[in-house]
Amino acid sequence: MTISNLEYEKKHRELGVTYIAGVDEVGRGPLAGPVVCASVIMPLDDDKIIEGITDSKKISEKKRKVLSDKIKEVALSYCIYEISPEVIDEINILEATKKCMSSAVNGLKIEPEVVFVDALKLDISYPQESIIKGDALSYSIGAASIIAKVYRDELMEKLDETYPEYGFKKHKGYGTKAHIDTIKEIGPCPIHRKTFIKNFWGQKEKK
């Protein structure tokens, strides 16, 4: 089976590497909710390859859920980790993302021989390769992006039940016009990122 985004995996397999982990994040940009990271070690035998894995943003919601279930079913190990809005406000979103990704990698039940990271450099003890646009170019990172996206979307849908007035089920915490209008009208709720809202309004006032 030939799948274009296995190039990085094949390169390392040819060097004798067996356990390759991919790690990715979802939710760096929203005004509300956690940042979520997933790491995954996928089997790379031809009969275990899942077709259709790529950047989660390029896949429909329905297909993402199907792929997420398949990935979890065949993965040798996976870990999902989240960092709360409070911690994001405390240490900033970049540091929160790195912390989240590192924690997801360290939570794997199998120690990876190399970790493919989408764009960032992590403070982990394993060899790592940073791949720009890795969720589209690496099978392993793409798999991580899908399970992270499905997890976060479902989490925001549950939070919508607690805070129905904000419409989290629809926009997942991103800064849509409807979301922004609601914040203007009734103010933020406990899962909003205070630093994001403060910076957002500051940018608006400068225009």
C-alpha cells in the first residue's frame, strides 16, 4: 500500500526504528477551552495502515470520528492530555502547548525511539524531529491530530451544556462573530482565556 504521508516514517524504519510517535495539538487559537494534545505510536505494517489519515482540519467531522475510533483501536499506544485555560493564562499559550505536547509524549505506555513533532521543539528525553505542517506530511502526526481534534470537539460540546449561552457546541470556543458578540453582551465565563480576551479587545481598540 502506498500512502504519500508515510515518507518520514519509512525513512526511520529503514534505519531500524520500530516505535515512532507522532504528537500534535488542537486549540491554540480559541478564546475559550483547553489546549489539547495527543501522541500516538501507530503500527506501520502494510495491513495495519489506515487510509485517509491527514491534517484533521482537512477532514469532515463525521470522517474524523470514524478515523479517531480506528486509530485508537489499532494504535500500539496513545495518550491525550489537556492544559486548562487557567494554566494557559499563567504561562502563555506557546509554553502551555509545549508542556501539553511533552506530557502527551511522556504518557505513552511504550517508549518511542523517535518523536515526530508538528513544528515545535519539545523538552523531552527522546530523539525528536520537528516537521513543518507535520499533520499533513506525517502519518503519525496526522493520526495524533485527529484524535486530539475529536477529543477537544467532544469536550467543548459537553461544556456547551454547562454554558449554553455561549454556543460552544457550534464554534468550539473560537472567535466567531456570534461568540464575540455574546462575550460583549454578558462577559466571559470560567472557561474563557482571560489573557486572550484582554489581548483581543486591545487589538480591536487599536484599529
